[in-house]
Amino acid sequence: MPRKYTGKTSEKEIERVQQNGDIYVYLRTYWYDQESRNTKSKLKLLGIRNVETGEIEATRPKSKQSATDTAETPVTVKTKANAMISIVKHFSDVSGVTSEVKHALPKDIGRAQKILTLAWYAFATDGRTWTRAIKWTSDYLSLLPYTHGCITKDMYTDLFHYIGENDGIAWSIFEKRASQFGEGELIAWDSTVYECGVETVHDAAKGMTKEGLVADVYKVFFFYSVTSRKLICYVKIKGNLADSTTVPYAISMIKRLNIPLPEVLQDNGYTDDNTIGELLHSKYHFISRLLPSTSWIKEDLERNREALINNSKPASIIFSDPEFSGVACSITHTFHYVRKYKSIKKGLEAGDKNPIEATVQVFIYYSSAKKGIDDKKFREQLANCRNDLLNGSNMDKDMKTILEKYLLVTYKKDGSIEKIEPNQKAIDERFKYHGFLIIVADKEKDIEKALIKFRTREKIEERIKGHKSHTGGDTSKTGSDEFLDGELLVEFLADCIRESMITKINSLETELGVPNGESDHDSSEGMRVQLSLKRWLRKNSIANILDAFDTTSIDEVSSSTHSSKMVSSAVARDRLFLQSLNITDWGKA
């Protein structure tokens, strides 16, 4: 027969010795639960056992401060907030943008401050429209270069027109940036097409957009120093000319800026016999990519093709990038350049093509991994092109090229598609050269150094594309010629600030977590914070980083008897980032 339920509880003191030697005393209470038919218990902390007296004392004695004292003690609260603007200011200074704008407008401080404020806005907001600048400049008014009021639409419209009408402002900035570069600077260039939405832009001309549509467009060339990791300048060209035909504009820009004997990195879109001839005539060194279909390298490519694919002699492994093997060939070829002036003595007219014979180094590289990537990309393009054709979708110029060269389309009498077949001969020829990378250089003779230099251009191209998308460079433009010129300059300055921050973050990622002999830096806590910052920087974009510091705040509460800090997002990781930038004085929100 079961025992009768009484509902009684029992208690027992329990002692637990901590690592520091303190003896914590707990009261454990036991009782029987009828519903679950189990014995249950709970534990309550009574205090710490005094070893000498045996008494139990409280773990946290109450303050003996009187209520009167508390009421009379003054309490102060200091808030440090919004390190975001401090970060933007730091990189505006470090990039040279602040000094360059002030140098360009030495007697017009107000306009210089407005230009800097709008450049900060374009950088900090990830390329938002100018109409939002009114609220943004109002929110941070006391922290910006221009503190006399928010920037309204009328103000930035007048400012852009003023910049466009006074092209000396842009040239002053370009010349100051170019003056810091020495001889042999590695320079890369890339371009983008701007579409104009109105007919008031006379600098535009009918041309193809990226989507293959005809519109009023113009092209902007961006120049970048690979050596210094800095944007140098840009030049605007009417219409959408082929990349190779714009190289003379680029060369004239380098000459005008007096950059001494640079080494130019070009992709295959800019490389043909004429552009190489122009560079040789200008005595500018170059490292350019060639297409495998280039006629004057065909013999050397075919002779070394099997050796590269099978990695046999004379192919050699490229230790800086083990995926590649390569061979170097010395080839003499006749290039051409276009005469700019008439010569009565030689009987030549301006615009005539002059031959220029030169011996250049051709580096032929092969990677099986690259071949796999090239194969997959081309197959996807073929499939997308076929689907677009069947669906009646508009095609961009790349898709149209694939359609014309690699697909055979048969139509019915009513114009509908009867059959789509691959042009197998053309496709086989294309696959034959997948995995190859061919570079030509006039100065560099080392096969590894040539690849290293050219691969840096690939990274820079990604960076320039990133700039375009983050400062409105890939959007349709409206307004007048002068307005657009002013807008382009401010976006360029925002790009320069952005590039400076990217360069610093890349440098930080290589330094964080590496011992340097300093005790605080090399301690376990120091390393933990550094690795936390490194992970955070790697997974966050520039926009996310700035946004995090836009909401960061530290509230310091202090009185004669008490001091504490209430930290929101500004943890040790954020402090370390600001310290690495030498930012100690935050603005007040």
C-alpha cells in the first residue's frame, strides 16, 4: 500500500568551494510532486561562509551611502556618437581629396566646402540620388565641411553647373593627383558608357548601350595607378567608340598630366596593332592582353599549344600562380600608328598610318582550371542566347555576337523559328583556345613578373566596376553638359575616398592577428579582438561598415561615487578599427 501524501518539504544546506577558495552556501529544498510523481528540488544561494566565524555573509554587501548623499550628488552623462562621419573625414584627408579640392578653389572656400560635402555624401550613402542630399546634410550639418545649411537641389544644381563651366577645377585636381607619381608607374584604364535621358546633352552621340540598345551615350575613361592604388583622373569621350579607338585619348591624357614613362596595363579590348603602335611611338611601356585569334602570334601559339596543355618542355610552371604553366616567345612584328601632323618633306599627310617595327615579348600561359571556367561560361552563354531567341527577348551586343557566330538558325516562311543548331566548327575552334592567357610586353621579359603585373589589372578592373555601381556611374544621366561634368567630378572624388578606404582595409586584413612583439598586441585578448575585426571586415561591405558606425554610441555616466559606460555597438572590435585609423575624437550627434 503506497504511503499517504503529506505535502511536507525538507531542507538541507549545501556547500560548494569555488576556484578562488570561497565557500558558497546554498539551501536545497525538496518536495514530492503528485502530478509528475517525482521528487523535485530547488536551490537558493544563502551567501559565503566566513571560515573564521562560521557565519554566512552576503555575497554583495549593500552600499552604506545615505539617501541624502545620493540625492545631492550631481550626475553627468556624456554621449559620444556617430564615428561614421569621422571615418569619412579621415579617408577624405588620407586620399588627398580634401587638400586637392581646397587647392583647386583657393579663393572660393564656400564652393570647396560644398564639393567636399557632396563627395562625402556620395561615398557614405553608397551612391544614393542627389535629391536625398538635403536630408543627409541636414542630419549631420555640424560635422560636415559645409556647415551653413543643408545642401538643397538648387544649391547642388548651381554647383554642378559651375564646375562644368570651369573645367580648370577638375584639371587642377587631376594634375595634383598625377604629380605624386614617379617614373615607371603601372597604370590601368577602364571605361564605362553613360546613357543620357535628355537631348540637352550635346556631348552625347547615338550609340549602343550595354544592353545593345541605341541611345544618346558618351564614354568615360577612368585611369588608375596600380602601383599607388589610387584613381588618377578620367576623360569623357563623345558617343560609344570601340575601346581600341579610344586609346589615343588615353595617351594624350597621360602626356597632358606629365606622368613620366608609365607602364600601361591593357585588356584585349584595347589591344590591336594600332594601339600597340601608338604606345611604342609615345615611348610608353605596356603589358597588354591578346586574343588567341591574333594572326601574328598564331604560329608561336600552335607550336607551343600541346606542350602547355600536357605541361611538357618547353613549358614551365609559374610559381607565383601554380595553376598556370607558360612559355615566352620573342617576336618581331610591324605595328602602326596614326600621324598627327603633316610632313611636306616626307610627303605624308596627317591621319596617315606610319609603320613601326619592334621586337616584343609574347607570353603564352595555360591553366586547366581556367579552361573549365571558360568552358562552363561559354556553354551558359550559348544556352542563354538560345533561350532569348526562342522567347523573343531583346539581346545585348555580346549575346548578338554569340548568335551570329556560334548558332545556325533556320526560319519558316512565316518568320517563326524552325530549328536552332550549333555551329560546331566555330564552337570547336573556340573551345580549342579556352584556358589560354596571352600577354604581350615591350619591356618586361620575365614570364612570372609579366603575369603578376597583368593579374593586378584584373583586380583593379573589379574595383573600378565597384566604384561605378556605388556612386551612380552605371545609371542613366539627365541634365545639361555642364551639370553632368560637375556631377562626374563629385562622383570621381567619392571614388577616390572609397578607394583609399578599400586599400586600408586590405592592408589591415594582412596585419591583424600577426604577432609584432608588443605585449598588448600579442596577448590572447588582443589576438581575439584582432581576429574578430578581421572576420568582420571580410564579410562586410564598405556601406555596411559605415552604417555600423553610423549607429554606434557610447554613453558615459559618472558621479562623485559612481562611473560606468553603457556600450551599444562600440565594442572592442570597433575601438580597434578606429584606433588603427588614428581616430580618437568622435563627433557629437
